[in-house]
Amino acid sequence: MKGPYIASHPIVGASPRLAKVFADLVALGASPFGELYDRQNLGPIGDRITLGPPGRQEFNVVTNAAVPVVNLATHGCLALGNDPRVRRGAVAAVEKYGTHTGGSRALSGTSSLHCDLEEHLAAFVGAPRVVTYSSAYAAAVSVISTLFGPGDLIILDRNTHRCLYDGAMLSRASIKRFAHNDLDHLDGILRRTGSIPRRLVAVDSVYSMEGHLAPLPGLVELVHRHGAFLLVDEAHAFGLIGPTGRGSAEHFGIDPGSIDIRIGSLSKAIPAVGGFAAVDASIAILLRYVSQGRVFSAAMTPPDAGAALAAIQILEQEPERVRRLHRSAAVFRSALLRRDLHTFGSETAIVPVRVGNRMQTLVAASALLERGVYVNPIIAPGVRSGSERLRCLVTIGHSEDDLEYAAAAIGDVLGGGSLPT
């Protein structure tokens, strides 16, 4: 360990809360489990990668500085990040537009490539308009806080992504939460709050830590019956579910227009960085010229926009990629269940494996890394204490042999009795 690391700056040291967080981070970083975080990728993301040392200057020195692994830890489920057509799209965008556009979208930062991407996205997801942002987080925070405010009520699924909570808090609307995917609980909240003129129910369509699907048909009926609005975050559904990857509305066979607001990511199935909102034309006007993430932040870079556009065109032409993903995810889930492992009822290519203890989760992830299997150790505050898990992300690049090997390794590590109690 390089150090010593003490909370020397008064911004940290004078805050009991920050001082405790700092001490916890130092303890984790200086432990053998520090090797699980911030690892450098020494090449393009894919089903197999080579990990370098942690990309940081703090904490312990890692001796296994180049580790080839079966990669179940990174997004990229459609294996598009290293596709030559996507790379050509990014390179062509740089050659034509440069590396950035020099401003926010509302002022000088819009290129014709941004317009092409938005029009293509709108057609693909079946929306009147799409407004893009430089990140999915910025999209979520900006959309909610622009359209809702003091006097309104935002009702969130308890397991929904942090970006939706942050957007709700920034809006200064009142906030309530309902039990995960519990429509009866939500119904009760909506009944009790009927006097509030504007209410928004916000959910993920695919939950990133469980792999669960939101019960969208029931949500649409319930929310609109009570005169409320529905926002669905498609970050982990776009490209992931539905026969052709168009997301939750396609998966359930419902009209996309029955969802008031859809937001999504261009950094999960789509190999770029950016976010979007699929909305009515009148909402799009407000978002383009009022929302913080669009007015006060730089535009998506041309290579990101070019890569995203190329990837969406491939998805249109090759919908079988999505079917292959569904088959691969089913193979992996089945291999885990045969070994009596708890997968939280995952229905998607996001496959968590329950551990239920912080130290056991870290030990298991470290042991799997030694076996050449790279997974995400998810501990508090990412999930509640007692529900710690290993999160696995299946891609179409994984062979059945790789998935069986990974499942066997996870089964051995979690079922071998070698984890601390």
C-alpha cells in the first residue's frame, strides 16, 4: 500500500460522514479485494479480455498485472463495441466533424450527425421525437427535474436506478416509493394521493441489479387509470429485450405511445456514451431548450454519435443478435440453476447470483478472478446489506463452453464451503 492515507484535507476530515466513507474506502482499497475495482482493460471490450492493474495511484500494488479472463462484468451484450462497422462509423464521424462540436446542443454544439441519430432513434423506438444527451444519467436527471417540480409527486419503484432518485430530488417534488414491482402497493399510494394534480410514476423496465422486468402492461393500466403519468427507464432494455431489441413495449406487445416518457442509454447494448428521451413533440421542445443536461452541458461527441448510429443500423439489419442473446442468457441461467444457485428470478441477460454477505461476496469475486472469471461484486451501497451478490452480464460473444465454465466456477466457489461465515 502506498500511503499512509489519512483524511488530511478539512473537506474530508471535518465531516464525520465523509471521514467514515474515506476510512471504509481505504480499508477496502488496501485489502486484497482492492484488486477487484478500477482494473484497466488492456484492449477492446468483449467476451474475453485482459485486465491490467487498477487505474489509480492509491492503495495496494497488484502483482497479477495482466490477467486474461472470461468477461462477465462489462456491458456490451450485442458484441457491437468492436464491430468493424461501428468503428468505421466513429472514425468517419471524427474525420468529418472532429472530436467535439464545441458547445451545448441548444447553442453551437449541434451537428447534422446528431439530427440523423435522433431521427433514426425516434423511428426505431416508435416515438414522435427523441432528444439526446451526453450521458444517460444526464438524460434521467434532466427530464424529471425539467418536467416536474414543487407541488408535484414522484412515485418510484424501490429498486429503481439512482439517476431517477437524483432527478426526483433535484425537481423538489414530493417523493414516495413503492415495493419493488408491487402493483397493489402502488395502487394504494395512487388512491391516497388523488388530490395531487400531477403525479409521475417512474420505473426501470429492466432492473440492473436483479435482471427483473417491470410488469409494464399492468403499470400502464394502473397509472393511467389514476390519472398519473408514467416514465420508464429503458437503459437495460434497449437492445436487450423485445424480439428485435426495441425494448419493453415491444417485449410486451403494447403501444409505445402508452408510455408518457421513455428514457434510455447509448452505453449498454449500444457501444457509445450518451442518453436519450423518447417523448411527445411538445415535451421535446421543453427538453431541447430548458433541460439542464442539454442546455448546460456539451453535446455528445461526434465519435459517440457516429458509433451509436452505426450500431442501431446494425441492430435493424441483424435482429437475430437479440435472439442469440436471449438463448445465451437462458443457457447461463440454466447452468447456474442446475447448481442450486439463487439468481433472483432474473429474466434477462443480467444474471445476479445471491451471496448475501459483504465479505463472502468479495472473497468469491476474488476467487473467481483467480480462475479467470471476471464478475461484478455488488455490495452496499449498491444493494442493501444482506442482499449482496455477484452480477454477471451475458453477451452474444460468449460461447456455451465459456458460460458453462463460468457457472461451474461460480458453483464451486459459492458451494465449496470455503467462504468465510
